[in-house]
Amino acid sequence: MTIPGLSALVTLGVAATGHVLRWGPAAAELFGRTDAEVRGRDLCDAVFAGEHREAFGAAVARAAAGTPSVTLLPVRLPGGAVVPVEFRCEPVTEATGEVTVGISALPHRDAPPGGDPLPEEPDQAVFGIGATLDLRQTARELADALVSRLCYGAGVYLLERLLVDDHLPPHEDGESRVVVRRMALSVADGTQPEWSSAFPTDEVIAFPADTPVARSMTTGRPVVFTALDSTTFGRFVNRLSTRPRINDALNYDSFLTVPLIARGNVLGFAILARRSGDRPFGIAEGGLARRIADHAAVCMDNGRLYDRERRTSKTLQRSLLPVALKTPPGMRIAHRYLPAGQTSRIGGDWYDAIPLPGGKVGLVVGDAMGHGTAAALVMGQLRTAVRILARLGLPPADLLGHLDEIAQELTTAQFATCVYALCDPGRRLLTIARAGHVPPLIAAADGSSEIIDLPPGLPLGVGEASYEALELRVPEDGTLILCTDGLIESRTRDMDAGLEELRSLLPGASPDIEGTCDAIVKHLHTGESSDDATLLLARLEPAEPPR
């Protein structure tokens, strides 16, 4: 018999704690719980009656930390039947910058009454689809999964407009064609290079609206057909002289196309082919192909959304960070911004050198907590605020106090850390204060160095914070070192150890400040960090002897 509610992929969302944030109609149908019954509750309590807490909690925790995970759990449905359900948990960055967990649940189904048994259900290997957020990789994984279970060859196609300008156009009646790009091709007999030559990836193809693939995208259902449409057949024939493998495809007589649909949007389609003499495709196989395609489509859409946010954040960040810092008289400045090892995790680090009246300079390094567009926006607003407050002549402690008030009032409010130094090169005086930030260091020309013992202060945005400044004289030809925690902290190194490792690099530092900057970065930043990093060095040059 067929169990009600097992008709499609189910998607839902939970917080990092496992509490339900999103619960759609498909989830309500499968688990027999309405949105009102589960929203805000722990999923294990609301749906699993307290079972599977350890396994499910571990899967959610891994996803919240940035690693997608898959787990198979037996779920007791409202009618009493126990059904194995595949849960895929993946990180989702919300508009606020908060990381939540998106869950795709795909149940195993019984055979429909009176019909052929369903083919083998997707196993753990199939749910390796989407382990990365790379569209092409996910398309290849989908094609390989379809070939391994259902067909001789499979191709995956995505809408060209989606790839070119990230636009998902609604389908309109009367459209004469569908324009797609071939993203992946897979075959079963080891002749992949020959087939890839005949059907190359990145080839852009227009399918008329009356073809099976276009109908599949329009109706949202799998379509089985036995012959190529006339337009596709003619295109293949015209290429036979240069692509001999096409002749094999012309003799195939069983095809299946399934739409790629995610969050109600059609992304493209996958097409499956069987050779002459193979058993033709049936309805049950269309159902399995659709469920695999549904899973892959969600993964590809996640990759598309992550890539869009990464590009938006990166563009915004580049527009807000200074391209170059103007070197003030009596000082030399070197700086580096280092993105996180995961390119999708654009952070909120910033740095600046602000020329001030009287030959003084304001030096600042800050870190808006979080990642993505929200962090980049906060970074830009705080950087602008620091420049304005510095030019009003505010001393460092007062400047941070005002900046804390501004941080609390931002629409995209979130915490940030900051260190601000007011430098007078002529007198070699430095007045410095910090708000929850990594402490600064001073290095002398003889190779000695020290961590400046400065009250830490609370991060910006916490409220009711007070900050203290310290005034000190910088040794002649001394260097001030400011950085963010992404430079000195890692999975194997805490802040204290990182600061000591940074100090150990200074005695052998190059007289050239740019060389010193490169040496520090090369040693401390491996490129595998989950956080971005910033380094700013400011060296006071020796006073010129009187003439």
C-alpha cells in the first residue's frame, strides 16, 4: 500500500538549537503536525517524541558549523507505520547573517498497489549529491546518480538566464522556446570523453515549447517519450560528421525527462536515456528520478543563493575597504586583508588610516561579527562613523563610546570589535583604546616587542560600555601592529598563543615594512581559516637630524 504523505521531498528549517523555524504544507502532510503545533518547538520533541535526539542533534550541529550532513532515521508516522527517512541538513545564512539549518527529508515509500515495484530507493551515495555549494559539481553528481541507478546516459541542463544574470523568469504561456545550458553529462560504459565531445558541457541549446523537456518544465512532472523531437533530431543530424557518437543517440527509443524544481522555481531539467533493447522507462522510475532530481535541485538552488550572497558581499566589501592608504608624513604603513578559506564566508573586517589636523593620524582596525552581506554592511557603516568621529577631534576613548551608541542604532544591529589609535608621529606619541578587540603590539627596531596592556572594553553594540585609553611613547623606528582575531586564532591556536607566535616573528622581521607584513601573513594565515583576517602595520620613521 501507499502511505499518505510520502509523495515528495519535504523541506523545513530549524535553528542551530534544533527548534523549528520553517514548516511547510509538505512537512505537515508527512509528519501529521501543523505549523502551529511545531513552530518554535524542539523538532525531536515535536515530531520524534523525544527519539533520535543524539543522532539528529549531531547532524544539526555539524550543519550549523558549516558542514552538510546526512542521516537516516526511522520515523513513526501518525498512522503508526515506521518509515526510514533520509534527513539532509545544510547551513543556511539568513538575511540577518544568522546561520540556521535547512533540512531536506526524503522518505522511503512502499510500492503502489497493482503496479510495478519501485526501483531501489536512493541510498547514502545518492545523498552525497550537494556536498559542496558548487552548481557544476552538484550537476555532475546528479547525472552520475541517475546513471548508476536508472539509465545508460543522463544530462543536466539549467536555464541560461539563471546562469547569466541569476534571474528566475516565470514561465509564460505562449513562449516559443526554452533556452538552457548543458551543465553535466554522464554515461555508464566508460566512454565519457567521446560522449562529452558529442555533447559538450556549457553548450547553450534552445528547445521549442512543444518538446517533452519543455512540457516537463511547464507541468512540473516527469515525461516519458520514445523519440526525439524533430528540432533536436535535425540538430543532431547536422552534427554527425563532426560528432560520430551522436549516431548512437539517434537510435535510442526510451527517454525520461524530469524538471529541476526548488522552492517552487523551475531551474532546468535532467534527461535520461536508455539504449535500444533496454527495458523502457516506466512510471515508477519516473517517480524515483523525480525524487533524486528534487533533492539535487534544492542543493543547486542553495549553491546559487550562496554564490549570489558571496558575490554581493564581496562587491560590497571591496567598495567599502580602502584600495590604498595615504602614507602620512613621518610614518610608513602596510596592510593586508585576507579572506576566509571558505570563499562564501565574506566577513566584516576593516582597517583605515585617517589623516587629521596637526599631522596626526587615526589608525583603526575593526571586525563586525558574522559573515555575509549583513556583516559587510555593518562594517561599512562603522568605518564611515569612525572617520567622521575622528575628524571631530574626539580622543580614542570618547570615540569608541560614541561608536558603541551608533552600533546599537544600526538597522542591521550586531556586535563588532574595534581598536583605535591616535598617533602623533612628530612627538612619537600614541593614544590607544579598544572595544573587545585583539590587543595591539609595539615592536622596537632592536627586535624587542610587547603586547600593550590595555583595558579590553566591551564590544561595540553591547551598550552601557565605558572605554579607557592609554598614552605611550613609541620607540624611534618602532612599529605599531594591529590585527583581527582571524589572523592569530585557529582551530589549534587560541588568542594568547597566537599573539606570542606573532611576537616570535618580529625579531627577525625585515627592515622593509611590506616584507614584515608578508612574513607575518605567510606564517600565521594558512588560508584554511573560517574567518577573514586583517593586519595593519604603522612604523614611525626616525626624526631627520637638524641641518
